[in-house]
Amino acid sequence: MYRIAIANQKGGVGKTTSAINVATALAATGLRVLLVDLDPQGNASTGLGITHAQRSRSSYDVLIERGGLAEAAVASSVPRLFVVPATVDLSGAEIELVDLEHRTHRLHRAIEDAPASWDVVLIDCPPSLGLLTINAMVAADSLLVPLQCEFFALEGLSQLLGTVERIRERFNPSLSILGVALTMYDRRNRLTDQVSTDVRAVLGKVVFDTVIPRNVRLSEAPSHGLPALIYDHRCAGSEAYISLAREVIERMPRAKVAA
């Protein structure tokens, strides 16, 4: 079982869109995928058509140990893709976790205790570097970082990488960066090209070759409770996420996925 946290403390960078569509693409290859929604907004859950009536158990219950991952997992409309949904209860979890024992390892322990029902676990983090994101990083084998092609991108990335180093030092020395995915790419905008060039110059091969374009279909799909790959699999955004998923598979250690 290979675990990937999808994180960026900056909001609006395409993090949840990436989580939904990469999860869908991985499931389409035959992998059994679990998407854990750790964002109190619950957009990953909504974007995969998980209704509020289906959220009797949530990632909040998992974190406070009121139920396991298998109990909270809900089948999505995508074959082989399951979701541990989020509810508004998560918004207070940061405060509640402070007083709990092993507060940084709650998700890690839940995944360790779960039956080996999935090949890949994706964790959609909130746009912050609080205890929810720390739980995800402690539980993860690697980090996928969606990075919007804009001027302040590198500044926010340096803060995130600093947090990763602290997590490695204190809690999870094996945590690695699976890759940085450039999102909201607009070929008509010269600044987009410049940011892409700068990021690749700084990070080199850590940056995925695939770039995710600005695409109306990617924005429309969640309102229908569907991943873009199902809503319109021929649109530029869907094709980009299929390509990104191929790169993700190439970078994941096969032995870990099969374990």
C-alpha cells in the first residue's frame, strides 16, 4: 500500500482537482485506490458525488478513533475508487487534536490498522500546514505538490519544503517528494512560462513533465459530482491528468504498491 499526501498550504492551486482526477486515473489502470478527504470543506468528497447522507462516518471519526478507515470508506461511482469523506466536524479537529495522545500519528495508525484493501492511498490535505496536514505527512510515503503557475509560487513552495524537512527530522524520516505538478497553466500568458521555467530551474526532475492547463471542464465537473475524466475524458484537462497519473505510477515503487 503506497501513500501519497497531496498538499500545498496555498489555496486555489488545483489540489483537490488533482486529488480527484489522479485518483480516478489510477483506479482506471486497475489499482484499488482510497482517497482520504482531510479538508474540512469536503470538496474532494463532493467532487466524487459522495452525498452528505453517505457521510455517517468521516475522516474526523478516523482521527479521533471513533472508527477505522474501512468503516468510513464509501464506494464512489468510479470502479475501484473509495473515499473516506470529510464533514464540517474536521474544522474543529485541529483544536481537539492538540489535547489528544499521539496527535500527529492518528492517521498513520489508522492506515496501519486498516486491512490491506487498497493499493494506493491518496490524502487530500487542507490549504494549511496545521495538524491535519502534519497527520497526512506523517502517514505518507511521499508528497505530491500541485503548484499554480503564478508569481508567488516559489515563495509558498519553500515554506512547504521547510515543513517537510521538519517532519522528516521529527516524525517520518522516509517522507519523500514524489513530484511537483504545475497547474493552471496558460500558454497565452508569458508569466506562466516564466514561472514554469524558474520552478524547473530550481527543482529540476522533481517537477513532473506534465503540466495541467487552465480548463473550463475541470471547473465544471465537480458541480456534477464527477471527476473531469468521466465528465469529459477528451478535454485538455482530462488528458493532462491521465498523463500525470502515468508519471505518478512510474515514480511509485512497485514493491510498495503491491505490499
